[in-house]
Amino acid sequence: MATATHNPDWQPKIVALVCTYCTYTAADMAGSLRLQYPPEVRIVKLPCTGKVDTIHLLKTMQAGVDGILVGGCEIGDCHFLEGNLRARERVEFARALLEEAGLSRERLEMYHIGASDAPLWVERVKQMVARIRELGPNPLRVAGAGGETAKTDQAAA
Amino acid sequence: MIIARRKPLQEIKDSLQDYQRALIVGCGTCVAVCLAGGEREVKLLVSQLEIASRLAGRPLTLGEATVERQCDREFLHELRHQVKNYDVLVSLACGVGIQFLSDLYPDKVVLPGVDTTFIGANEEPGYWTERCRMCGSCYLALTGAVCPITMCPKSLLNGPCAGTREGRCEVNQEKPCAWTLIYERLEASGRLDQIKDIVPPRDHRLAAHPATQIHEAYKRRFSAHE
């Protein structure tokens, strides 16, 4: 894992692409239940994770976010039957493309979180934030901001 | 349909080493269907190259364009204003499109972004199989519409060989024996007696390369090319 030599004030920026039928509802319920979880995650509500295209994932990383969490329904529970399964395949493909381009595949992850599972949402967010803290900032953000030659995630690992 | 596979990013990056401005040119026909070089794959490659070049501290100026077909001049002409701004063109079309792009813009460096693999069928989205080897002499009428040139590793015109075992091929036991498929297909369509017909050796002159073909109606116009 990368040893963090970045700005100590850095806070991870994580985008969560979540399905309105399951993970979004779980996140909403987490709020109603006053469950505490890290504030570093920005939620984008989607009609289904099947709407997530590989290019959305690459462009989001390119824009400088430190991590992406895709939250879809549990296997077999997709409102559109197999949107979450398609998303899972695309996420895996995008992970391979990111790694090929020099970013860690660990920055992108898909979880299956049921609508009633607010505690699992909290746990997954904590897990993702911890992982991104360990990886450090997106090297593209460093390269973009300071014009430095950032090391690739693999080179830094 | 022509099937192609996107080249590894490393290979494309290495080929762009000496250039600053690259136009990635997709093709909206076969390679778009086989998810190797259509509009979407152009965007993915551009995104990957942007990430990789920024990480390397050597940002590339990248452009993207996708034409209907790169094997037709009229579509490649559409790029004439755009190509002026770039010193290298990376084509995600099949080998034909790549060469045609270079024919049209001979002063530009044209590089391949895909490896062209075969002529195939779209079995399912994301899954393609080879069905034709373009031998120039179609035997499908004799073989129950199963191509022995393509499906049999030995391209046997009279089969099966002694290596067939329970419908599997001795060369690769994962694959079905082409001649068992032919037998079954002829039997199912009531033509099993055809399997006894001996097919004479193939005329390899029919598959001579590079091939050209002129339609009867265009003979006068293109006779100089014959």
C-alpha cells in the first residue's frame, strides 16, 4: 500500500453511485436512524446501477475523486432483474482499465446493499474510506494541482 | 462481421511515445459491435491515455472522432479538417480501415489501436465466434452449412478424420468435431447421402492475396485494375 506523503489536511473525496431501490434507501434509513458514518462520501442517486457505464467510472476518476463506491441491490433483487449484475461486470472491467492506466483498481469497488440494511451501508462506507485513506489521494489530483510528476499507484505501492 | 481486439494500453502508449497530439479515430461498424473500436471504445481509450499521460507527467493532446465506416473514403473525408490539428492518428478500425485512413492522409502517421482477429458471428453481446475463413470457394452447400475450412483445425474437405471422439476434436477436446456437426446437420435435413460425395482438392488460387474484385457492371470503369 502507498505510504502517505501527501498533504496532512487531505480528506478523501469518494463518490457513491447508488441505486434508488436499495443502497440509496439504506443510506436514507441510516440518516433516519442517526447512524454515524464518515462524511467523505458524496451520494449520486441512480435509477439502477445498470445505468453505470464504464466511461462514467473512468471520467469520475479522471476528474480527481479518490475513490468510487457503486452500491447496487443484492444479487437476485434487482428491480430491473439484472442491472446490478451488469454493473458488477462493468465495474470489474473499469477496474482493469484503471489499473492498465496506472491507477489502483482498489479505488473502485461495488457492494450489494439491501434497502433495509442501513448498518451494512455504514460499514461499507467506513471500509471504503479506510481503504482510500491508506491509498492516499488520487495521483491525478496531485499531478493536476501542482503540475508535479505523480507516481502511479502501482509505482507507489 | 469483422472481429477485432483492442491492443493493450502499454503498446498504444509506447507507439505514441514520440508524439504530442493524437487523434483517436473509431469506426462505427464491425468494431463497434464487437466492442473494440466504436465511439464508446474511443472514449475509453482517450480517458485511459489521459490518465496515463498525466501520471507520466507528459500530457498528450487527444482528440476523438468516430466515422460510420473507415473502409469507405466518403466517411474518412469527413475528418479532413480535424486531422490537420494532430500529428498522429490512432485508428480503432480493422486492418482495412487503418490502411484506408493512411491512404487518405498519407502525410500523417497512422497507428493501429486494435488487432484484427477474424470474421465472426455475434453469439451474445461480448461473445463472438469465427465462422468463415474467406477461402474464396464456399463449400457450405455440401457440408450442411457448417464450414469445415473454419471449424475443422485440419480444414478437411472430406471428413471426419480418425481423430474424432464422441463428437469432440482430437486437436482440442473442448471443441466439437466439425465433421460430426456436418454429419448431424446433413442427417437432420435429410441429406446424409451427401457425406459420401468426395470433394476434390481446394483451388488455393481462389484465395490469392491481395485479392481484388470488380463487379460485372463496373468492368469498363475499373478494367485497368485487373
